[in-house]
Amino acid sequence: MGAINTIEQLEAYRQEIAAGIKADLPTVLVCFGTGCQANGARPVAEAFSDIIEEQGLELNVNIGIKTTGCHGYCENGPLVALQPQGILYLKVKPEDVAEIVEKTIRSGEVIERLIYQDKTTSDMVAEYSEIPFYKHQHRIALRNIGAIDPTNIDDYILAGGYSGLVKALGMKPDDIITEIEDSGLRGRGGGGFPTGTKWRSCVAVDSDVRYVMCNCDEGDPGAFMDRSIMEGDPHSVIEGMIIGALAMGSHTGYVYIRDEYPLAVKNLTSALEAAREKGLLGESILGSGFDFDIKISRGGGAFVCGESSALMRSVAGEVGEPRAKYIRSVERGLYDKPTVLNNVETWANVPEIIMKGAEWYAGLGTEGSKGTKVFSLVGKVNNTGLVEVPMGISIRELVENIGGGVLNGKKFKAVQTGGPSGGCIPERLSDLPVDFDSLTEAGSMMGSGGIIVMDEETCMVDVAKYFINFLVEESCGKCTPCRDGLPRMLDLLTDITEGRGGEEHVAMLEELCDLLTWGALCGLGTSAANPVLSTIKYFRDEYDAHIFDKKCPAGVCKELITYAIDPEACTGCRLCAKNCPQECITGERKEPHVIDTAECIKCGLCRDVCTFDAVRIS
Amino acid sequence: MEKISVKIDGRTFEAAKDQCILEVAHENGIYIPSLCYNSEVASSGGSCRVCLVEAHQGGRMRLVTSCNYPVRKGLEVKTDTPLVHRIRRGVLELLMARVPDSEAIREMAAAEGPTDVRFRLDEGEYDRYKCIACALCTNVCADVVGVFAIGMVNRGADKKPDTPYGKPSDVCIGCGACAYACPTGAITMKEKDGVRRIWGRDFDMVTCSVCGTPYIPQAQVDWIVRTTGKDRSFFDKCPDHR
Amino acid sequence: MTDVTQFDSIIDRYERSEESLLAILQDFQREFHYVPEEGIRRLSEVMEVPESKIYAMGTFYKALSLTPRGRHTIKVCTGTACHLKGAPQILETLERELEVKRNGTTTDGEFTLECVNCVGACAMAPLTVIDEEYHGQTRSSKIMDIVKKRAES
């Protein structure tokens, strides 16, 4: 079927697709997200294809195989979901496939080995919706991910896709903006600026040309919701952008996307082509007379390009340096034209808000932060992955109920939110509701929703140093405080972690934080103080231990620790001695070994290979 | 042109709408230091941060670079507050740590008080000499001269102006505008025996037929002739003897 | 004289617009494993954009390299989750065993060692990407085996 020329035709087409699908057809959904693919999802999907082909006649049923976007529960990939049973299998290998077909698909039997087992209660859970990781979620932005094939536009249309656009085409542009305003949607990229207000300011500017843009330059380390949405449901973003363009009278859109996300680029590219073919992009969308198309701009590996003015310069084919935002980009953005830039998750929410109404959306979340938010729960936590929950959930609920607690039963120390612009929030504040304002008050920020769980083996001074080092490498170098201040901060933090710190180091760090906050040109610099100030505020004792006792309590900072072998635990297996690059571990077979600390370079290989946990850090 | 009134340090001045704070202040005898800004160069400014001032508007205060912040109705500017001086001193201390050889920076810092540098001096991958990476030179080359011989290369602390690959540029006309514009005198331009050396390239100078002074690079003459159609003989004499 | 057709065939895939510059440079990088000087010069000519502007882009964007890279690229993910779970040890092991610093290329031209800021696969932390292949939960004691295997392929 070619282009769809009217709204009625789209509805007819949707019914046509539905008619072609038998509801009870067993379907195998193999997650093809970056994580699962890396864990070997492709051979699993191939094994299903092979076996279905082989047994096709014998089975006497059709089995649909869908390679979907990321289910979010990446820790346990490759993930295979079975419909209509609603069963989720984890860590599936090609050799499991025959058994799955035989037992589960043919006779409805659950294979215990492959289902979720709760690490604390040992409960076995087969059903997708009952697994704690999914149970507490409320998926809006992630609504289709894992359930549809992102490379097939029919899947999206069947799931109700482009209905929001149809509805919007019947609305006055001004009413679309009002709907978004009333929903209370705030930008999901970091700043949390009210989306409707942004749109309203853009249309208020007199101009014949306007741009809508999508920021998929997801730079905060530890956040990958935008990647997941682009890989798993690109049409939701495209539909959101078309609705935004319609509301603001824009005819050209841009998606700025990280080139480090090859699968996202690929799926977005094919989705744009499919949308054009179907008449959902291009001239006179669905016969409405409204023209709009979207271009892709691939990022070049520069964190600062997530900043709006830098992003726009990068799109225009320049070095991505920010400029002073004394004139906002809604007034003078790309090519000095009024421009609305929203992030992936924000755009993905738009069609649902239009479909279900502002009131529905505003009914979720908290007073100041409406709706749901996608978080990527990573670090030292049992269940790593993407979760979408109503705003206002507490950190503790996120980490303990959904995340299944801290890895290896270690002590929960803190969470880091907001990437390099955010800060660390200690365990004692973990009843804090996660929303834009609470996090900012606590000295961190929402950022794009990365939640990095830290345990007792995480050194908070090292974390501060990590982020400052990150920013030193990512600073564009345009303004003095950021370009020259960050390296000085890194010097001071390096001194502290290497045992050269004095009392004045912390005072000087605070002074530089003040300088960056007030004096830097763009958000990268003005928020750079957060990782340092929040760790000083909540973990001053760790700074003091490094400075005064010359000790790293978490056992991370190399200059302040020594490796030793516990003679009680050592079995004398010689594995550490064989792996030691310095050849400084000695001992007879079956006798406790000893590390020559004078020769030891603290590379940690011995600890990594020891299966008896006998190598200790002190 | 629309005129508006703006308050700076308690005094009210008339200014053109969208004129930058720095210019309004300077026109009215209020000193604000600046390095990277030149009113003749449209794209200059905003990078060195020594001209930061308090901008009060709509009940909100923030520090803004006065060189590119447009004056608006109801704006109140404060250039002489503890916050302004604290941040400016911090910026200058960082610059001194970066380019200890620069007299211009030292003098500006001395005007702000103590001039000791507590930070370890930075040993970068290249000799920073006196360059504060403010980009005024590259902005002049691009916006005013229009030859784009140099650009700001690298990022972060290694950012600096340079020709492509650090090689003598084919398009450079040796005009020296970059060197004249540089606020810290960091660009070396030397002349000897009728030859000018800048950015690693030698330029033969045209000599004035009257006074015999080599006064303009041949490449610059060629470029002006090519782009403006001016008669070549015009350059036989230096501006003093035309 | 360098054969410019190899550059032109890439440039021709794109619109004659400055918006295409970064994409073309990325395609150069993919094709030649770096951005050759002749490529920048040719791009400048065809697009009528000053060479200094394109060169500046080449030095600014981390995805672009102005010097030839090794036959294989090892990217150690240094995202936060990977950092907490041992990326520094992996990087150190690679630096020591390959006798190369980060962003450097081994003397035999086999490997270039890079760091990458979070590839969004934090569940697999610590992660190492060799060429286009993702290796999750890498351990410092095993990383050299993976690298050696790759070198043989």
C-alpha cells in the first residue's frame, strides 16, 4: 500500500492490518536492543526462524517472530517474550529455543530455568507483568517498546500509532499548545522547562520560518532512555514532532542524534522513510495540506552539543560551541529562526497526551512534576535497566523495589542523578521523591533520568573526580571559567585522591565551584559544581579521610590503598601469581600466597581472578 | 533608532535598544574591563568573562557578559559589587595561571587586587605563550577580513587559534589584523628586510614609491585587487603619501 | 596528485549544504579510519567552505581523527556505571599490555585505544567495544584474551 491520503484511509488501513492478524497467534518477541544484541539476541532469533521452518508443518500453527526494541531489563538479556502467554524468558540461548517451542508454545508449559527469580525472596515469576521490575511501572513514553517491531510501521499503526496526529489535525494549533500546557509536561532532557510554555513562546515570535528539533544527543553517562526509544519506537518521536510542527506552523524538523548509537540511527532512518512512503511526512500530510519533513543530523561525539545553542550550531555544520542565551532559541534558534528543541522522551509523550488528554496526564505524578519519567537504573544494583514510573516515586522504591536492591548484598551508599550536571544523594535521603524540584533542592538535578546506584565500595571523591575529568574532556574551551577552571579542579581532586591534599584543597574547590556557577557561559560549566559540592556536602568525612588520614575508605584510590592476600582464605591455587603482570606474588602451591607491596602496581588483576575472595584491599 | 533608558550603577542613561551594556557604560565613562570583545567585530565577545556584571531585571539577578548583553527596558546594571569583583578576580587568576607571561593580564589583575596565583601553572601540550584563546583573532580574520586563514582548533584547555594543520596558510594575506586585534599581544608578527613573517609564512612587502617603507604585503594587495577591483597602482604609495 | 574521486563519491551522497559537513567527515572517518588532509581540502573546495572551518571541526569532534587509526579500534566505555564497575582497571590493563596510551595507536598499527562516553548499554557494564562488537561484563583479567582473538580474526 502506498501513500495514505486521508484520515479515513489511515483508519481503514489500521483495520486492514488488524484483520490480517489472528489475535491468538503465538508470537515470539525477541529483544533486539543494543544490550540484548550484544548478549547474543541474533542467534536466538535465528534459532527460532530455523526451528519454525523445520517444524512448520508439524506445528500446524503460524508463529510470528518479532525483533523488538529494548524491553528495558537489559541486565537479563537476551530477553524473549511470548504472546499471548505473556511469559518472559531471560538470558535465552540458542540451545534453549527448541525447548521453548516444544514446551511453552505447543503445550503452554513454563520453563522454570528461564524465568525470573527474585533474588531476595527466591520467588519464581513467569509473567511479564508480574515481575517486580515491570510491575511498578507505568509506561507512556515506553508504551510500545518491546511489544512492536520498530522497523515495521504497520506495528506502530496497529498499536494506535498516528491516532494522536489524526486528532491533532482536527484541532486548532492553539488548542494543541493549550493541551500540552495543561498537561504540565516538562522537558525530559534535563532542564525541566514546561514544554507548552516553550511552544507558546515560539509561536509568539513573528516569523515565516520555524523549526522543531529533537535532541537525541543523549550525553549523560548512565542514561540511555533516548537510545532505547529511538531504537524501539522511533515513530512515537516522529509523530510527536509532527504534532509539534502542526501546532507551531513549522515545516522542517531536525533530529540530532548521537553517532555512537548506530542502531538508533538506523531505525530512525528507516522509520522516516516508511513515514514518508505512507504520506505521514512530506507534502500535505494525510491530505491535510500541511507540509512537514524531518532531517537527521548525526552528532560527532561532543557532550556539549546536548546544550541547545551548541546543538544548533553543530546542526548548521559548525563547531558545536554554545553562545550566550541572552536571546532564547525560541526567539532566535537555528539559523536565527524561532526554534523549539525538545528531547526524545518529551516528544514521545506528546501523541499520548493529545490522544488521552491533558487531564489524564496531569493526573499522574506530583504537583510540580506531572506524568511519568523514564529512569535508567544502573550501577551497583541488581536489576539494571529502564523503568518508567510516575514522578514522585522515592529513591528507595526505585532502588529497592524495582531495582531489587544493591548488588551482592553490599551497603547502599548513594545515588547519582543528572549526569555531570547532577550530584550525589546519600542513602539517608532516599525517601526523597524523585521529581524536578526535590532533586534540585537536594543539590542534584533530574537531568535526563540516569540513576546510578553506588555502594560502600564507591569512593565519593573518586566520583567527583570522575565527573570533573569528564567535563575537562568535554569542555568546548570557549569561556575561561570552564576551560581553565575545570582543569584546576581536577588538579585539586587528583591531589586529594593521591594523598597530597590539604585542608585548603576543599576551600579552593568550593571557590572554583562558585566561579563556574556564576561565571561560565553555558550549562555545562554552570552546573559543573554539582558533583563536587554535593559530595562535599554529604560525604565530607570521605574527603577528610583522604586529606587527613591519607586513606580511601571505599578502597578505590590507588595511591591510598594496598593489596594483601588473606592467608585464611587463600588456597594457594596460584591463579593470582600467574596473572600478576609484576610477578610480585609468591607462594608455594596449596600454601597461602604473599604480595610484595613494594613491587605491586595495584592493577587489581589478582583480585579480579581470585575465586576465593582472598585478595583484600586495605 | 529606538531609545530606551537603562540604569547603570544607580545612574540612568539613554541607550539604543539592543546596544550592549559594555558600550553604554563606556560611552558614559563607566569602566568595565574587557579582553575578547571588539565593537568592530560582530561575532566577538562572550568568552573571556572579565566583563561580567550584575543584570537585574524582573526581580531576577544574574551575571552577564556586558559585551553581548543587549540593554532592554527596565534593566538595571551593577558593575561594582562584591560578587562582580569576586568572580572577575577568579577569572583573572585562572588567566594568570594560564599565561603568566602576559603583561596585559597581570595589569588587569593588579587593578582587581592581589595578583598571586595559587594554582599550579598549566603545562599544556603546546606553548600557550600569551594566548588566552579568546577567539578575537579568528573572529577578525573571518568577519572583518573575510579570508578565514585561522580558526579556533581543538577543545577544552587545548583550544587555540591556528591555521589548518599548523601549516603556513595558502589563503592568509599577511594583513596582520589578527595580531593588531589580540588583547594580549600573543600573535607574533615580525618584519625584516621587506619580508613579514606571521603564522609561519613569509610575505613579501610592497614598498612605498615615495618613502621606501615596506608597508603592505603583496598578498594583501593581490587580494584587495581581486575582491574589490581596486586599481593596483593605488598601492604604489603608502597611505601617508597618497 | 591525490585521487579526489574517492572523496567525491562520499561528498556526492549529500546535499551541497554546510549541514552536510559533519556527516561527510564522519563518512570519511568510517571509510579511511581517519579524516585525511586531502579529504578536508577537497571538501572545502567542493562545498566552498573555508578549510580552516572544516579543520576546526576535525579537531573538535571526538568521533573524528586527523591521524590514521589502527586496524582495530578498542573503545573502553567510561560511562559512570562502567567506571564504578571496573572500567579504569580495564583501561589500565590495555594501556599496559598494548603499550599504548589512550587515544594512541600501537606501533604495529593494529590497535587504537579509545575511551567512549557511555554507549548506553549500562546493564553490560563494564563494556568494551572492539570494532563494532560489544563485549559486556568485561574483566580486566580477560580483556587481553578478547583483544587477541580479535587480532587473529
